[in-house]
Amino acid sequence: MLVYAGHVLTKVPAVVTGLTLQNRVLASSMYPSVHMSVEGFWKFMTLALNSLIFLLMGFAVRIDMQLAYMAMLLSRFVVVTGVTTK
């Protein structure tokens, strides 16, 4: 347990330091056009990695849960669009 706690505790200061220095370093050492490009790249990477995480989570969900989810989405579609039979 102590090995695991030490493993986690070595990463926490690195993340805190990175978050603290991020705005200062980016604002002072880059041209505005480079700053916008870097910011756009990281926004794209965030979107891509979040999509990958949710895709992998979807593969881990059992089939019956996926069917229940699809049924829920279909019922939402029917309610929102107002599809009725006459």
C-alpha cells in the first residue's frame, strides 16, 4: 500500500506544478499566433481522448445494458419529436 501511495504522490506535485506554471509560461514565451495554435491543438486532443475514453467504456458495457440504452434513446426521440400513430 505504501508503494502505491508513493507512486501516486510523485505524480501529484508534477501535475500541480504544470497547472500552476501553464498560464505564466504560455502567456510570456509565445507569440499570440503560436499560443492560439497550441491552444487549439490541446482542445482537439482533449476532445479526441474524451471520445476514445467513452468509446472504450461503451465496449465494456454488456449487451443488455446497450439494448436498454438504445431503447431509452428511442423513447426520448419519440417524445421529443412528437412521433404519434394515427
